[in-house]
Amino acid sequence: MTIQYLKHGKPTGERAEDDAKVRETVETVLADIEQRGDAAVRDLSRKFDKYDPPSFRLSDSDVKALINRVSARDMEDIRFAQAQVRRFAEAQRASMTDVEIETIPGIVLGHKTIPVQSVGCYVPGGKFPMVASAHMSVLTASVAGVPRIAAATPPFKGEPNPAVIAAMHLGGAHEIYCLGGIQAVGAMALGTETIKPVDMLVGPGNAFVAEAKRQLYGRVGIDLFAGPTETMVIADDTVDAEMCATDLLGQAEHGYNSPAVLVTNSRKLAEATLVEIDRLLKILPTAETASKSWEDYGEVIVCDTFDEMLTVANDIASEHVQVMTSRDDWFLENMHSYGALFLGPRTNVANGDKVIGTNHTLPTKKAGRYTGGLWVGKFLKTHSYQKVLTDDAAAMIGEYCSRLCMLEGFVGHAEQANIRVRRYGGRNVPYGEGAAAKEAAG
């Protein structure tokens, strides 16, 4: 196997140091929020966002006034995007049905899906107003039937962003807060004097938001560990360097630590893409951010074969994987660790981010090895139940249960079964012995 790196990103050790600093900061901030509540949240908002309103929660009149500032065309585009997200989420929800089956006569087992009762949706927006993130979290939770949806987004240029607020409102948010970063997810998860705690946190964010969700996991549920955006382009010589460079930089502009990786079996394409990236960074309006990400986190990997490309891609398990090759469907069939796939040159990651209908909150930092992205099912809990309908079934299953409990030494467990054997089966099983002990004694 021959795999060459034409460009490396920041060494793993340095990335670990960065992560450690983030962990320490988040731990301190969350402890402050838990101890001081609203006062801590207000201090943090002043410090990080220079924002200190009378109330962080927007009133109905605040929301209406902000929506009135959104142009008709922008509102039309938001509604179009939400229609796509809603249609796909509704199809996903319809695929999740309740189950009930009589496994043997008189024994009925089943499960039902129940929405999480309250969700906090974080919508990033301090640097770029992430309108689409409202569709992905708020709207999807609404389709799932979550009865209380709280949504928070940071101020943009000193005030709530009208388009983001419009998307939250149209998506079905019941409470909207203009609040950002650790203080937003911390307040929603821990609760304060004015913000009732939620059962689950969802939504993407920067490294600090992702770490806050990680530390809060257990006290609340989370969708997944969605840190800084990652993108991978898998390409061969069926596409050109301009396409590859554009798709890499299109995601690198998210932040200063957004990994962007090219995996190819064409050294010519790899070298040309490096040149094209340098050219585009001279004219890209967001070059200050994208160039830093590319410098520290960009990688170009040249492989000999498609099998090697597949191995590298599955190992990196990138959040977004743009596949532009002569074997796109082969990658679809064989990729097993990623956030979402974007197949063929006609599609792109921005489609998934903004409008096409799939969810853009996706696993990062190799979490694609064990989870997919946010979807309507994340807001639903599957709960099982059982019913025993007849005396004969109660006695029969009770005898099996008693013997298996005694096999493990759980006499009290066995007696739960034995009392039903006595009552419904007419058998005299002495208390505390269990069916297995009785049968062994002859």
C-alpha cells in the first residue's frame, strides 16, 4: 500500500493541546453557570458577545418585528428549504412504526416511540448567521412531535439576526433566546432562574459548544458530538482541480479549525488542486478564515488504488464526504464511517448544509464510526412493553423465568415468577425455593 501526504495538517499532539485548553475553559464556565445561574449567563454574554438585553428570551412581538425585517425573497427561500427538510423528516418519521407481536400464545411484546419532552436547539450565528441550522434542529424536532422546543442563537452584529429568528419561528420553536456559546447550551441544560432546563441538547457549534455538550451529556441527552466542520473530497481524474479546490475551501471557511482533506489516486490532480487553492485564496472574501483552516488542518493524500482511497476515507471518518469519481456508487456501497455522502460532481456539501433536505448536523472527530447525524429519530425514544394475557401463559413463562433466575442465584427474582406460577398455574412452589430448586429436589 502506497499512501503519500503531499500536505499535512497540524500534528496530533498540538491538536490535543488545543482540545485540553477548550476542556478546561468549558468546565470552568459550566460550573459558574450552575452556581450563579442567570447572573453568570449575563456576565458571559457581556464578555463574549458584548450583548446585555433586558431579557435574553424574545417576546412574541420581538419575533414578529424581526420577521418583518426579512425580505420577501429571503422568506420564500427559507420556506422552500424548510419544505425540503420537512418532507424528508416526515418520510423518516413515517418509517418508524410502533410494534406489537404475540410471540407465543398469550405473550404480547411491543414497543412504542415517544418524543423527547423538551429539547434545546443551538443555532450558531456569531460569525455567520446559520439560518439553515434552525431547519435542521427546530423543524426536525417539531416533526418528531417534541412538545417543548427551546432555541438559542448568539447575537449577530449586536442584535438577534432576523433571518435566523424567522427560521426558528417557522420551524416551530416555542421559546427563542438570543444567547450564544457555552452560556446558551449551559443555561438550557442546567436551567437558570428564567430558563427551564431541557431534556436534550442538539445542534452544531464551535469547539467550545461541542465540548460543553460533551461535558453535559448524562445530565441531558445530546444528538452527537458535532464540533468544527470537517470535509473530505474523494476524487479521481474525472474531475478537475477547480472543482476540488472549491469544495475544500467552501467548508474551510466555517472556522479557523475546520479540517479539509483531499483523497485521490491522481497525483496530477493533487498537485493541481494545491495550486488552485492558492489561487482561490487570493480572491475568496472569506480567505482569512479559510486560509488558516487550510494551513493548519488541510491535507492532501495520494493513493495508488480505489481500495486505498476507501481505507483512508473510512479511517478519517470525515463529517462531509464529497465523492467525485468514476465509481461513486462503489463508495456508497463500501463506505461505512462518515457523516454524510455527497455523490457526484452535480451535488455538493453546501446543498446538504442549506437546502436539499438531509440534515446537516453530522458527526465529527471520527464519531461517524458509531453514529449517524441528527434526524427525526434522534428526538424519539423507543420504549418496550409486555402483556401476559392468559393464566396458562403466565404459568408457563413463569416456570422458565424461575429456573433462569435460580441459575443466576436471584431468589427474589425467582419468587416474582413463582407467585404467578402458584396463582395462575395452580402449582405449589414453596416461597424462596424457585422452580429450579424444586425440580432438582425431585
